[in-house]
Amino acid sequence: MSAAIEIRDLHKSFGSSVALDGLDLEVGTGEVHGFLGPNGAGKSTTLRILLGLLRADSGSVILLGGNPWTDVESLHRRLAYVPGDVTLWPTLSGGEVIDLLGRLRGGLNATKRTALVERFGLDPTKKGRTYSKGNRQKVALVAALSSDVDLLVLDEPTSGLDPLMEAIFREEIQAVRAEGRTVLLSSHILSEVEALCDRLSIIRAGRNVETGTLADLRHLTRTGIDAVLADPPVLQEISAFPGVTAARLEGDRLTCSVETTHLGDLLARLGPHGIRSLTSQPPSLEELFMDQYRRGSALTDQAAEARA
Amino acid sequence: MSGYAATGTLVRLALRRDRILVPVWVLALVALAGGSASSTIALYPDPAKAVEAARAAALSPAIVGMYGPIADPNNPDSIGALKTLVLGGIFLAVMACILVRRHTRSEEEAGLTELVGAGVVGRRAPLTAAVLVASVTVVVTSLLAGLSMAGAGLGLTGSLAFAAAWAGIGLAFVGVTAAAAQLTETARGCTGFAIGTLGVTYLVRAVGDTSAELGWLTWVSPIGWAEKVEVYGANRFIVALLPAVFTIALIGLAFALLERRDLGAGLVPTRPGAAVGTPSLRSPFALAWRLQRGLLIGWLVGFAIFGLVLGGIAGNVTSFVDSPQVADMLTRLGGSAGSLGDVFLSTELRFMAIGAAAYGISAALRLKSEETDLHTEQVLATSVSRRALLVGHAVIALGGSALLLLVVGAGLALGGASQFNGLRKALGHLLPAALAPIPAVWVCVGLALVVYGALPKVVVVAWALLAAFLVVGELGPLFGFPRGLVDLSPFSHGTVVPGGSVPGAPLVALALVAAALVLAAGVTFRRRDLVSS
């Protein structure tokens, strides 16, 4: 699978503030790639560099086989963008904006346009200044989705959408994937990421923290254990087991969390102590991301060690 | 009375935001009034000569049409205020308009009034704060201006009357803008309404001042009221109550309108637009035209009316006695020799050229507001190149400003056709002089484009440059600036008095400079990051 986007060691600073500090990102052709990170991590900066709106300080960026800074016109015929802050021209109607952006890109699919306006329940005759936030978002989404481009770059595309519209958005993205097109989706909505993304990248403070499938990422995190043992060992012994943290012993009841890679090892060590009952709790998505966002850099080091 | 909670906090917020803008503007206006007074005294060291000049000026409809009548030609001081009362009053009114708009409709359009209004802030507080800040600024500026004129050696009572007259103009436009901010949904529309009103009041008094039958027109114009104070003459302070009452009435109207409308809305509800884009809406130029056409049409109408009215006044001018003293004074005050009507028109044309440049700069800087409003980001994410985006707006700025001068030339010819023996001859006489400043205007537009391309965070530099050209080019001769400095203004080159022969070389040179600036704008814009705030 050739890469639709290939970023290596990307740096970008604004004055003294460093936005990107050696970012790597690879998005395969035909995949829906989640792009996550806490606020200010550099997601929008990365997207703006991909769109040729900002110039990279250093590093290499290959977008659809071209250079996003110099090959603007040819590349942009093949991509569509939904910005994080959708602002419409106050005097242009939604329908006019959709047609204008489509034509400036090199044409839009009229059948899709009609269908999408209908599906999203958008009133295309309202003027830009009279739309609510959610409806502005719909205008930008219809404009982007009604084109037959190879790549969709979406910056928090569902912010402001109601759950019904969010569901329609997911269906549309699944249809885009079925057509073999590529999507780079920046999002804070974890269920959306889980439902749509083949792979995802988490960035923090301008660097890539983790890339992989959700299953890969789950593998890197901790599982909660709640066990009742017939003959519990002393607490110090359990705490010394590889990968175990936050161990507590109350009578015969042990609670702890263990790195998922060491789960089997822990069970093997507990076996001789007579496991009477055992609950293992895989990390929730929320826990997983909180963990990554908070301790991102530490985990990267750990992951690097694990791979080595 | 309720509805005023947190007004004090908002006043402090406004002062914090304006801590550079207001002092700079106040100082500039005070320097204009005081400097103009002292340099006129220097020009006419002998009071008898000043009286002679004032008498001649009072008899000249050209002078009266441009600067207003002289209250008492026998008072030598009156010459010292001739050029600043109306002209400076207009600058003051523009300041008042920008100050009020900045803290009312602009804030509302940006959604900041909503943010602030959710706090313990009275419904009337934002407008009250804006009116207070602008009014106090106007009064302080006027008072300092009057004192600086007295300091320059003019009579104290007359100078205070001058201050009262100036404050009247400024306050009237605080009121006009306060009302306009309620009527229109956009800050742009608010400016258009207020500045359009300013133009109308200038013209109405010009007609009133120069016509025997329509003399009453002066009494319906806030600028006319300033003239009726009769500074350095009768010093009728009581007339200054007129603008005060007018302002209070307009502010009352503004509050009444405020009570009747929703936040963010104007009085006229937005109509639905087209469900699909017209087939022609498909290029960056088409978008630029769509965004800019309303403003350009407004300016064109304004310039056409100005041209027609001034042409009509010029018709009267030449039928009056051509006095050598007046010609001499016009020359000294920064005009050039020629027949009186032509001198009058050439002075007006220079100001119209500055106006056309102001239009061109604001049209060019639409690029900046498009970028700040994040519209540019969406357009450049399509296959539109930066060059095409820049060219779209540049064509409108360059073409529109040239069209404005064409329209004003045609208007002048139409209005003054009778005295030139027909429209054809009038066009032949006036059009070259009207069109000659086009390359100079283009240089200003080119500078605005370069500033946008290279230094998007300080596009205000483009306006500062225009103001500098205005000062050195138009007021430089009055202040006795050295020739080299005056020549820095592009408007000092190639412009001619009507009927004069248009010099080719300076115009070609200016056009080349303008072309180089536009090219430089394209290169610098191509190389920089987009600015998202």
C-alpha cells in the first residue's frame, strides 16, 4: 500500500513557540486515518502544512506523491478540506458556497451534492451569517463530500453536529472508504475514531507519540485486575512482578493494574496462589487516550524499548 | 434607569484597546489645527495682507465651496482657520465614526458583544460606553485644537469658538454612527452609511454656501452648523447647541432602535439567497467581485454625485470676478496657478484622487480581512493559486479606483458642461486632469498589496502611508516643507490643472512603480505563511 501522506521529521515554529518538533506521520492510500492529540498538540498546524497554507521549517512532506508547498494547484484538485473553524462569507448563501468551493477545486459531483444537501437536511438558501455553528459545519461537509477527490482532510468535522447528523457523517465516511479513497480525520470524539478509523496517530507537543490500529494501542496499555486468592502472597512480592502497578491487597482480595503485555505472566504467577475469582477489565477508550495524552512521551520510550 | 450595568468596565476596555489609536489621532488633529494656524500667520506676517486675502477669499465661491465661508474677512485670524474648520472637521468626524463603530457593530459582528453580554452587562452598556469614549475624545481633541490655535497667536475667543464648532461636527457623527450601527448588520455597512452621510453633509453645505437661493441648505448640514458658529467673527457659541441637540436626538434614536432589534441583527432582516451558485461564480475573481461589488457601487455613486455637484459649483466660480489676491492665496495655500475655476477643480480633484486611493487601499486590504476571517484558508485549500487569489482582488482595487476617477471626471464635465460650451469640450478639458492621478493612486494600491503580501500583521501601514502622502503632498506647501519631501508623495507627480497638458514621463514612471509593487506583492505573498489571527 503506497502512502497518501508521508511526513518525516517535520518542524515548524511560530516565533519562539514550537508547534511541530520532529513529527512523523504516514497515512496509507485508502485508509481512514485518525489524527488525535490534546489541544495545542499541533494537529491543525500539520493539516495547514499539508495544504500548503504554512511552510515547513524543515523535514520532508510528501502528499499524494507531490510537494504540498509547490504543487498546490495540481494537488488540490485531488483533495478536499473541512477546516476546524468553518466561517462562511456572510453574504453568500450556503448553496453558493458549496458550488463555489467545488468549482474552484475543479468541479463537483452534482448528484452527490443534491443527495448530501438532502441527507444533512441543509437549507442552502440561507446566508452565511444566519447559519448556526452546526449548519456551517454541514455546508463545509457537503462541499467536501460532494467532490470525487482522492483525499479528504477533515479537521474536527463533526464539532457542532447533532448525533443524528454525526451518524450520517459516519455513513458517508464509510462510503468514502468503500470507494478506496483516503481520509485524514482529526477528531476528539473517540467513538467516532473507533467506528471509522483503520489506523490512528496520536501526537503530543508537536511529536508523534503513537501510531497503529486501535488493537495495537490497546496492547500498549494496562488492564485492571480484581482477583480473590486462596493464599495471597505478600504485597511487596506482587508489586515486584513485571508490569504491575497500583497493587492493593485487602485480605484475600487483590486489585492492581498490569501492562497488557505482562497479563499472561501475571496470571501464571498468581496461579499457584489459588485464584478463586478473577475479573480483568480491558482499558476503555477514554482511559487509553487519557493515558496517552498525559504520559505520551514516557510511553513512546517504553514502546521503543519494547520494539528493540 | 437600568441597562447600563458595567458601562464603566466597558469604557476601560475601550480605552485599553484604543491606547495607541486615540492618542495618535488626537495629536495629529491638534497638530493639523495648530500647525495650519501658525503657518498661515507666517505666510501673512502683515495683518493688512491677511485681511486683503480674507476679503478676496470671502468673495470667491471656489474658496467658499471648498472650505466654507469666512465669517469676518476684516479679522486677519480668519485666514488661519479657513483650511482647517471644514476639512479638519471632516477628519474629526471620520475619527468619531471609526471609534463608535469599533466598539459597537464591529464587536457585535465578531461575536464579542455576545460574549461580554452574557456577563452582568446592561443591554445599553456597550453603546453607552462607545458613545462616551468617542464623545470625550472629540471634545478633548477640539479643545486642544482650539488652544493650540490660540497658542499659535490667534484670538482666544475665536479659537474657543473653533473648538466648539469642531466638537459639533465630531459629536454629530458620533450620533450618526451610533444610529447607523443599529441599522446595518455589518461594520462595513455601518461605515458606508456614516461616511456617506458625511459626504452628503459636505456637499449640502457647499451648495448652500455658494448659492443665493439655496442658502438655507447650510442650516441642514452639521458641517454647515460649524460654519454658522462664525469663528473669528461673531463667535456664536449658541449655534454649537444645534449639533449637541442633534447628537442627543440621534443617540436617543440609536437606543430606541437597540431596544427593537435582536443582538447581531440589523433592522432589515436578511433575505434568503440562491440555493445554487450562478454558473459565473467559479473563479477567484468572480468571488472577489461578488464580495466587493456592493462597496464599489456605493463609492461610484458617491463620486458621481460629488462630480456633478462640484462641476455645477465650478460653473458659478468662473462667472465671478477672478481676483489676483485669491489666486495668490490659493497658490500659497498649496494650489497652483491657473484660472480660478480650474484651480478650484484641480484642488477638488486632488482630494478625489486621495479618496480613490482610499477606496483602492480598502479594496486591496479586503485580502487581509478575508485571511483573518479564515475564508482565504478555504479558498487556497482548493486548486486556486495564491497568485490568482491576489490578482482577483488587485484587479478590483486597481480598476475600481481608476473607474472612480473616470466617473468623477465625467460628473464634473456633466455638471459644468454649460460653462465649457458643451459636454464634449468639457470632457476634453476636464478628463485628462481627472485621469492623470490614476498612476499615483495605483502606487498607493500597490503599496497596500505589498504590505499585505509581506507584512500582513501591520496592514495599517498602508493607511499610514496614504496619510503621510496627504500631509506632505497637500499640506506640505502650506507648512513650507522642503520640495524633496513633498515630492515623496506620488500625487506630487504628473497631476495637472484642468486644461493643462498631461506629462507622459512621470505617469509612465509611476505606472511602472505600481506594476513593480504589484509583482513584489505576488512574490512576497507566495512565500509566506497564512496568518490565521
